Amino acid sequence: MHDRPPARWRRICILALVAAAPALSLAAAPALGERDDLTAAERARVLAVTEPTADFSEAERFEAMPGGATTLRKSAGRESFSFPSANISFGGRETFTLGEALFEKLWVSSPASTKASDGLGPLFNARACSSCHIRNGRGLAPDGEGNEGSLVLALSDGKHADPVYGAQLQTRAVQGLEAEAVTKTAYEEVPVRLRDGTEIILRRPVYSIENLAHGPLGSRTHVSPRLAPPMIGLGLIERIALSDLQMLQDPHDSDGDGISGRINWVADPETGAITSGRYGWKASRHSIRAQSAAAFSTDIGLSSAPFPAHAGDCTAFQRDCLAAPHGAQPHLGPVEVTDTVLEMVAGFAGHIAVPKRRDVGDAKVLEGKELFYGAGCTACHRPKFVTRRGEEAGANGFQLIWPYSDFLLHDMGEGLADEGGAAMAREWRTPPLWGIGLTEAVLGQENYLHDGRARTLEEAILWHGGEGKTARDAFADMSASQREALVTFLKSL
């Protein structure tokens, strides 16, 4: 188990000054500094408030409001991830609604009479953002019986996209072109026996690719399965101070606790500036704008200022794709998704409310919370932050939030690793846990992890390896009643 004493935060502050291993280079990473939006007294208070609790006798103050003042306060069932931040202005709500309409819009191929909606593809995986984010939640996992759900397969040799098929395999195409391939998912059973004798059957996905339109993948190319993650709280994540994330780093495990999270330093695709990746399963994008633009490009085949190629993910080997008509309109600008549209979609995504917690003071929930903390889960699933203040932060500024993530990359072991031996194959960004208890209500089923293989929270925990193995083993050693309590806590999030 990983016990986190109150002094850990202060210890990490010192360690982070001398231990850093960013993905780009040490010189490229911004230096660790203090938060310039807080006074010295406020900094001390924020450190105290965000320290993980050691008292599990009752719910913590404000624990029921994981998004601070932005939290959705009513129960909404399957629409729980569909409401704007509770504290945005009337004008902000209007912008949210417009952005939501664009997020749900079905794009069509060019040329089309509907000029505001053409430019789809030529190769694509979906026609709308909402096709992958079901009711702003997770994507649907493959069922192993022919329905591939919302699955996409990223392509890489660890550094570069596939030379012929690009960064992602597109399984759909506009009329007159051929899709890149057909994908199929099957599952192998992996039995796991817990300490009390309970047997749980995990499932390991096995992917096959058929009907490749341009010959085989590159000899060094590996596939990386991905499902869309939930959309809630994205704007709050963007407002977490970089220095707060830097203080949580310990890339060389200098304190010897077995946890060695690190920031994934990435470049802004428009400016080249180096900053912390926060979005995506590998923390590969630093902002909602960049994440949205990348999805427009690879998933739908639409150009925008950050990714201006009209043919999306098409490569030089795909001449028919590159020669196909695009939807950019000269009077609106050089790209298909104008900055106005991109900003509206990003604004919508940045203000989807996190739902309120349920039963935070329930005895079973509090028992499960203590077990979760005691098993060392909070070493990566960091409970709390206070977001940066400032005029540009808007409704997301200076909020006490409870995402249960440190947004760092962690080695999660071979069981969850991408194919191949690439440097980041075993590393994953800690996913936020807020809203995880509403997965079934929103999606209509449960699936967890980056590829949806886990059908229950128990299965998701038991897939943890690498830095998560000690916490996983602690869960496997618990009694059935204790495991039930821990899952009850997770379902209250």
C-alpha cells in the first residue's frame, strides 16, 4: 500500500525541482514556479485544502460538489453529462447551446448545397463529434460480435504515423472512395482469482484489420485502440495551475514509493510553445481547442487553423483522397472549421458540468473511500485541486474541484500496454474519476479503460499493473464486503 502522509505535498515540491523527465527535453520544459494568481497566504491555504484527507468519519466539506460552483446540482439520469456549468452567465449559456449544436451536427461530403456543413472526410470515422462521445460520455466498446462501437485504431511506430495510412485508421469514406480498412475485435478470457477465492473473468481484446485499401501497414507500425473519454469538467482541467502538476511529478521515483508520474510535455500545434499535455489517453493535447481540432482532423476529416490539411489524415500515398473536393469557403477563410466554429465547440466542451456526488456521507461510501485511500489509489488519482483565478478563466476560475486525477503519465504495466515496445506504450494519463458512477446511466452500459475492455469497475481495477499493481493487489486481497464498499465509493463519484 502507498500511505500518503500530509507532508507528501511539501516533499514533492522539493523533489520536483531536481527530478524531471519530460517527453521532449529537460530544456524544453517550463521551469517550476509558484502560482502567480495567489498571495502567499492563499497558497498556504490551497496546499492545506487540497491535501488528501486522513479523516473518514464523515464527508469532507464541499465534497458533494466535485466541480465547485460549476457543479450540476440536480439528478439528470441519462442526461447527466448534458448540462452547462451552473455558474455561467446567460450569454455563456447561449454560447454553450450554439456550441452543442455544432458538436452534434452531422457533416456531409463536398460539394453540397448545405455550405455550412460540407467538408466531411474524404476519409473519416464519424460524421459528428457526438457520434463518439455518447451523450457527452464515453464511447461504446466493441461487443466482440461484429459491432465495433466507437472504437478507433491509432497507428504509430512510437514516433511517427504509418507512412501510408497516417495517424489513425479511417473505416469510412465519402462516396467514390474506399475506406482504409475494416476492423474486428474479439475477446480472450483472462481468469483472475482473488485472495478469498472469488474468480473474476477479465477480457483481453484482440484486434484484426481486414481489407486494407493500400496494402499492408508499415513493418514497424503498431495499432493503439482508443475510445472517446467523457467530456465533463474539461474546462476545469484546463485551469489547473501548471505548477500544481509539476509539484506532483516524481519521474525517477525519488521518494521510493513506487509511483513515478510525469508530465507529457507537448507542443502547441499553432505556436510551438511547450506546455503540459492534459487531454487524451496519453495526455497528448494541452488544450480543449487543440484536442477539438485534432478530433475534427483525424475523426471527421475537417481542416482547422491548428490542423489545416483539408484531407485530414490522408497521406501522400492516398492521391484520390488528396484530390477530393473540400469544404473550405473563400469568403469564410482557408479552412473548413472556421475559428468561430472551433471556439464555439471548445467553449461548449469547456463548460459541460460535472454532476454532483451522491451519498457522500453514507457509511458504506465512507468505508470505501477509506479503503480507496488506504490502498494507495490517491497516489495517482489525486482527489483535489483549486483552479487558477483570472478574468480569462471565467466560470472555471478559482474553484475547489475533485477530479481524482493527477493528469500525469504512469506506467500501467504490460497488460494495458499498446502494441510494440515504444517508449510510451505502457504509459497512460491518469483518467479523472468524477462522474464515473454515472457511466451506466449515461451510456446504457458499463465499459472502462482506454479500449472499453473492462465491463465493471472491479475489472478495471484488476487490469492495473506497473505503478498501479500495489493498489490492485490491495484490492484483490480485500474481503468481498470491502471490495463492495470500495466500488460503492467509486459509484458515488
